[in-house]
Amino acid sequence: MLDVLLAPLPPGARAKAHDYLVLTRMDRPIGALLLLWPTWWALWLAADDFPPWGTLVIFTLGVFAMRAAGCAINDYADRKLDPQVARTAGRPIASGRVTPREALAVFGALLAFAFVLVLFTNALTIKLSFAGAALAALYPFTKRYTYMPQVVLGAAFGWSIPMAFAAVSNTVPPLGWLLFLGNVVWSVVYDTEYAMVDREDDIKAGAKSTAILFGDADLPILVILMATFALAMLFVGQRSHLGWPYWLALLASLGLFGHQLWRIRTRDREACLAAFRHNNWLGLVLWVGIVLALALR
């Protein structure tokens, strides 16, 4: 897909552009989608129906920009760690195709683009955006100092939720913070599944993660976290007075969680990676449930 998009570029520039796109994971949109669905949950709930078109475009573009920026700063932070992990050794910085200085420049450019988008909202959203940028920059470095970098990732990925409420209604109600906390829990679930893929390599390299922290209790803890997320989303539906499509979607999400647990029961690396990717469907199902429930009022 990337080769098709880059075909019009001169051959000399094509290779470098490809490396930049890989650096920002444009070839792997799953991370952006995991950020997009909660943002759309928030926009629809804040608007109590279809959100304003301008706000929807701003936040959708912002999701992809901030996720790309996060990937660039993540690879910069992991430039000495990635070569030691089999799955990440081929990344652009780890393999020498992109320099650390270039990665910082890409990060800065994407951050600037996202900030320009926020300028078209309101003062409260602009203020909140500074905290979001700080979380995005902080997350990659936390895996050296804490076994719970996934919690910081959840806060960074979920910060678009209070921003979305602020952009639509110029306030962040309790519902917005409840949805934010629920998303933090969900992020810990899917990023723990992701960290389970590299657990052995991370231990050798000295990196930290919830997968290492949980150890052989990882599956029971994931069950607890999944149940906590479902409870938070139950309260979201209750406070928002959502109808049957949402409750059907929430029930379906429990089935999707069950499928993930079944896949990772042996802790096989490929199964854990597949379970991580499977969360895209969970986010989509809940968004469809919210949209339909609001539309059928």
C-alpha cells in the first residue's frame, strides 16, 4: 500500500519517505484505530448524536497525527533497546535507516501539525492539549522506570476523550472522566497482550512492562481488568441513557474479550499479537452501539 502511495515520488526520495512512514507506523494502522474509537465514542456522547463535522475532522486527523508522533518518539526512546528485541530490530532507527535526529524532527513536525488543528477549537481544549502532548512524549521513557508504562500509554491514548468533550461542550463532565478511566483500563488490557509478545526479550534487555509485572498471573489479572472496563462502560451507558443497541454492543464486547482470553491461554507470541489486534473490533463494536443507540432515541 505504501509503495502505491509513494510511486509518484522520485526514486531517491521514495526510500526515505517510506522509512518515515514506517517510523510513524503508517503501514500498521491498528494503533491509530485503537486511539480513534475512544475518540469517536467521546465525540458522539459529548454531542449526544452526530458531532459537528469540523470537530470530527479535527479530531480524526489529530488522532493519526498524534499516534504517528508517539511512534516517532517511542522509537527514539527505544533506539538502544529495539536492536536487542527480535520483533523491533528492523525498525528504521534500530536498523540505521533513520537517524535519531530525524526522528525528533518528525516528532516535532507532527506535534506542531496537531497543535495547529487544536487551535481551531476552544481555549479549554487548547489547554488540555498541552497535557496530551506531555503524556505522548513521556510514555516511551517510562518503561525504564516503572513496570506500568501501559497505564501512562492509556492516559496518553485516552486524553483525546476529555479534549473531545471540551471541544464539543466547552466542559468535561463526569461522564467524560469516567470514559477516560475506562479507556485507561482497556489500554492496559490490550497493551499487556502486546507486551506479552516481547516479554522474554524485554526481560533480557532490561525493559519493564505490565506483562513482566503480572508474570504467570497475567491471565487472571487480564480477566479482572476486562471486567473493570466492562463495568465502567456499563456506567457510561447508564449515565448516557443509551438504548438497547449499546447494551447489545457491550454484551458483544464481553464475547470478544472471551475470544481473546481463549487465544492467549497458551501465551503463544503470535496468539498474543493477534489478541492485541483483535481489540480493534471491540472498539468498533462499541462505537457502532453508541451511534445506533443515540440515533434511535
